[in-house]
Amino acid sequence: MSILESAVARLDGTPSTLGELTGGNPALLVNVASKCGLTPQYGGLERLQEAYAENGFTVVGFPCNQFMGQEPGTSEEIAEFCSATYGVTFPMSEKIDVNGDDQHPIYAGLVGTPNEKGEVGDVAWNFEKFLVDADGSVVARFSPTVEPEDPQVVAAIQAVLA
């Protein structure tokens, strides 16, 4: 089964699948948090969305409260923060776990991919990024501190869109 078939609710609670969230397009999957030092990365993620959406690309945000409680809000609070602060237009899921006993199946399918340093395993922190192609295969993984608009991320997105 492809991770695209994995059930996940949208931020508003509407049942969906990862494939529906991505629209069948290549996507950058990112575990996000509103109260993290890396939260300003929302700006770069939205700029990627704006730059590449017309080419069949989307960012998908997965709010997660597993890292020092940095995503404590309700779905409504998360949606309001993202919209008002960063103008986020990309799809977001309900709050999920990316590690541990309650790890969401989407992330179970992602964490075996090495990041730019060759490291595999659990998500290290908020804003870890996974680039998947239209079939849901993971083609790249980037550490939380790698900015969304870093040249290596942009090059990987452009390559998957080529």
C-alpha cells in the first residue's frame, strides 16, 4: 500500500487521504509547530507553495505536539495562526504523532529514508521535510534546520517536477 492511501483527517476534521491532500502531485511533507524557533519556516514553505503550485506541487503540513509541546493549539487555533501570521494556503492535516507508539502510518512510511546527512530513523524535531513524488515514493529528506528555500530543497523539488 502506498502512503498516499493512508487515511488522515484535514485540519478541519474532514476525513481524507494523503493522496487527496497532495492532489496526486509531488509534495513536501512537513511536521509543523506554531511555537517553535523554526516556526518562521512557514513563510518559506508558503513561498514554495506559491512558486511551484502551478507546476503540480504542494506542501502539506502535519501539526505535531511531540517536541516540547510546541503545537499546543486546537485545530481552529492552528488554522487561524497559520493564516493570519504566514498566509498559509497549503493543505494541513489534523494534529498527528510522527514518532513513538502512536506514530501515524504516513510517517512510518517516511522515516526509513536518509536525510541529507545520511541519517535515518525518527523525526528529529519540528519542520523535518520529506519530498515525495506523485506516486508517494520518498525522494529526499531534509533536517529541520534546512530552510525550505535552501538550494538543495529547491533543486530536489525542481528535479521531481521535471
